[in-house]
Amino acid sequence: MVPQLPGAALTGVKSRAAAPGDKGQVVVRWPRFASGCLVALLLGSDGLAGATPLYQRLCLPCHGAAGDGRGPAAALLPVAPRDFVRAEYKWRSTATGQLPLASDLERIITRGVPGAMPAFALTPAQLAALVREVQAFSPRFLRPTPAPVPLPAGRPDAVRGRGLFRRLGCVACHRASDLAPVLGSVEEVARTLRTGLNGTAMPAYTTLSGDELWALAAYASSARVGRPVGPASPVPPTSPAPSTSPAPSASPAPAPPPAVADPLFPGTVLAMGPAPAGLAPAERTLSALQCARCHAAEYRAWSGSRHALALGPGPQALIEASTRASGAACRGCHTPTAEQPAEGVTCASCHLRGWRKLGPRTRPAALPDPVLDVVTEPRFERADFCLPCHQAPPFLDTYREWLLGPYMPRGFVCQHCHMPAGDHGFRGAHDPDAVRQGIALEARALAGTLLVTLANVGCGHHFPTTGTPVARLEVSFDGAPALTERIGKGPPDTRIPSGASRQLRFAVPAGARSARVALQFLPDAFYVDVYRRDLATRKLLPEARARLEEALRRAETSGFLVHQREVALP
């Protein structure tokens, strides 16, 4: 636990020597407040607040690099992320208006907040380090540690609690079914009732007797989960004296900052301009072929990727036929580098801004790199690097699907699956192995029924994630024409969320002896329809028609078999 010191001890302090028992030198963090003030914060040897890979991977998407609750995912969430700088925490074991204990923060991190924040499974050391980082965003945690509020003894009588729920006016703000998903167990409900919710209109019920407190907590909890309301055993006290904290008052939230363009991906075509003097000849060109001189493996992988084909014949023809505004928006992702439009999403699209080279943390090399001005950009190792071009509802909702799925709490980001070990092939919907790793198929015969289960076992987002691909399940009995089931965005939307499964039942014809189940994947299904329509209805110049015909040929032949099963029928 980081020692909590009086705020006055901060003035002019930048560091101090390690005291006996400390893990190491204490480093000071000077975060930015809405008021513009800078505050020194004491940390353990883990480093600066928000700076470790653990915080960046798990917390930054929602809570932001500054800890102010304005991360890249904040606008996609139904509940605003907590502002660590304001340090106004709802769920605590301390009195109203007080800070939570480290154990309170650990409980929220490991349990999560249903509907707002996932639960994170961390080692004790990781958990303690993350709590220190969260605390380091606010100088309030440098004050003396507050004492926990004791809970009196009482009987959790849900029948009595029902009456208290109405008499105390709880129904004015809540339905009983709204409470327990967030509040948790009966004891946690009782603690919240006793301490209130900081930053909200929810007061601390300090005048309730022990029996009243536990009765109300029992009703709020049992009403949500559907447990029968009846007598229960008494609950022993956690401490002999009840708290008398005053009711909290909701403080106004700070005004949102003005919108700032993303410096890496502003959504428009980037022009690098004239190369500065002093660069070597190979550095003065934006061609990926020149990058290949030093990055041969990356170039080989990229040259066969969908990034290299982002301005293939199909997208090129569609952009040329679109309006000026829509065409510019498409180019912002399909050909974001003005000087190299034919290369699609090329090396400079991600790794060059203002002729300064950007990249992830450097890796050991056989030969030392030349003297280059390379800027380490943490976003290269985070999912929000992909967000600007892969989160465009309603067509693309991939980032949010990942954010709300099971992989984000475990620290997996887009690059783990789509760029394993830094592979620039960007494996995805056009890679048969990647698709096979993402979806599992099981088929078994029951009495008169063939049960087929499709499970999204390896995709960090829906299967499929966009409206472009379609999966087609084909079931054939004794070689007869196949029955088909479409899995895609729709309408209707029949996709399978990450970690979920879908079961389909097919009636077995009388006398059938065998069934064949096949899952086909068509990564360009949407564009097949678009290209056919345009070729049939548009008046096109010969060059444009030739490009669309080539695009249609490629799209029609891009499908592949994912899984196939032969099932003997009883």
C-alpha cells in the first residue's frame, strides 16, 4: 500500500529517498486537472500513473491516459467511465464523501460493475500495482487513510425490507430489480446503504437500526435475483458502533473538453509534404518498396495483405463513382497517404507523420538500426490504434464488440490475433486459418433431429463482425439439395458474439442415413452484390467497367470451406 501523506507535504516535492520498508524510490506523477493545476503524487517502484502496460491495456481504453474518464472508448459506453482525477467513488467501505480503501478498489476491479465495467482476473501483485496507479491520479489519496464504516448486527428479513423500501422512498428512484446487479451480495448492499454513493443523490442511511439496514439490503438483493422472500438467520456485527456520516451531495460533472482531431488518424488523407533536407535518398520516398530494404519480412507479409489491397479495383471504382464528400471519407481509411494512393494502407499510413517515424517499442535486432528519429507510440500496442478505421457504426462496430466481449478484460487487443508476433499480414476474414480458429462447428444426431452448434471460440468480436462477410451453413441429407442458414449482419442480424454460441435444429427426413454439414465463408459477399448491381445499372467508362469486372471476379472466388462434418444418423 502506498503511504498516504498530508496534502501539505506535496509542495515542491519531486522525489524522495526510499524509506526503510519501501519497495524502492518513490516517483512523482504530475497529472493535469480540469483547473490546470499540477499535483505531485507518490508512487511505488512500478512507475508513473497510467504509464505501465497493465494500465494501458486494461484501463486506458475507458479511463484515458490522463485518468479523467475520457478514453477512446468512453463515447461507446452506456455509462460514463470513472474520473480517477476527481476521485469520486461510489462503492466504498468508508464514510460518505471519503475515499475508498485500497481493498475497495481491488474488490471493484476483480468483481467489475455489471453493465458498466468487466471483472478483471489479476494476480495479487498485478492487482496491487493497478490500484496504486489508479490512486496516483488524485492527490486526495495522499491524505491519511480513512477508517471503514462498521456494519451493525441485524436480521436480513426481506419481508420487512419490502415495506422499508417503499416507506423510505426508494421507489422514487429505483425499481427493486435495478439494484442488485450493481450492489452485489446482501452484505455489499448493506454497506452501500450505510455509506451512500459519492457523487450521486443516494444518501447514507445512518439512522437505520441494524435490523432495518439488513432487512432493506435483503429485500433489494432477493428481489433482483428472484430468491424467495422469507426468514433468515441473524447477521453478526462487523464492529460494535454504527456510523453517523452525513448524506452526500452530487457534485457537478466537469464540462467535456472541446473535440480534438486525432493526430494520428484525422479521418482525412494525410499529405506528408516535401521531405526535409538531410534525409538519405531511400528515406525521402514513401514507397513501401524502399521500406522493404530494411524491413523485408514486414514488406513480404504486407504485400499480400488486405491493407495493400485497400485501394484495389473494387474500392477504387466505388470511390471514383461516389460523391466528393463520401469519396474523401472512404479515402481516409482506404488510401490515407496522399503521396502513395496506389499502395492502399501502406507503411507511411501508420508509421510516418510529418516525416517523423513512429513505431512500437523497439525489439532487439541483429544489426543496430541507423540513426533515425523514431518516436515510440504506445498506441501501436493498443486496440485504439485500430479504432479510427474499424469503428464506424452502423457498418463497423468492431471496436465496441471487442470492448464489451471476454477478451478485453484479459488484456487481449486486436494485434494479438491480427498481427501475431508483429506479422504485417493482418490476418482476418480472408485468411482461412484465422476464420477456422475463430469458429467451431459441432453436429450430432438426436431423435429425428440434427443439432448443429456454432461457437465463436476465437474471435474477439462478433462472427462475422462487419456487414461484408457472410457465413453459410449447409446441411444435406443423403446427398439431397442442401438446406442453408445464413450467418451475417443482416437484416436479420444472425451474427454470433464473442464467446457465444448458436444452436440450429434440422428435422431429419424419414429414412435418411447420413448428413453432411458444411460451413462456407464468403468474405466479400456484400461487395459481390454491389459490383453486380453497378455493372448492371450504371453507365460506366471502359476503364471503370474493367475494374469492376476484375473486382467482381476476385470477390466471387474469395470464399472457402471453413468446417465440414459427416454425421451418421440412427
